[in-house]
Amino acid sequence: MNDKPKILPVIFLAFVTLWLRLVNLGYSNYQGDEIKALSLPTPGQNLVDFIFQQRKGPTQFIITYLIKLVNPTFTNEFLARLPFALAGILAVFFFF
């Protein structure tokens, strides 16, 4: 009935995952694939056509569009990277 030994690895994994992923999230300028995800449809371009012209999945473009509502100039790298970091953190727990 003692679940303490089962929960300790999960707590350790949570601490290490959060620390490694979030500690320097906004430390540098945008890199190659991040810049591509920040591109949005040109004025007059249909969103569906824009998404189908990309070679990557549509979710990252939808997320960056939502981030643009909060941070229109994308000057806060931490905020722009946070949703993707959270998805990576959740992936660690699901795969664990």
C-alpha cells in the first residue's frame, strides 16, 4: 500500500525535465526552424492555402499565430518557445 517508492522516480523526472527544458528557454535569438514558424500569411492570402503551402505540420503555425495576439513583434523568445517546451515536457511524461 506504500506508493512512495513508485512516485519518487516521477517526481525526479518532473524536476529534471522542467529544469533542463525551461531554465534557458529565452536565452538566444531565434534559430532556423523557429524563424520559419514565425512566418504568417501575407495580407490577402487565405490561411488554409498558407498552411497547405508549408512543408511542416499546421499546428506550429496556428500556435505562433495565437502567440502573435499576445506578443505581436515576437520580441519575447521565452513566450514564443513556451508552448513547444510544454509539449516536449508532456511528451516525456507520456513516454515515461
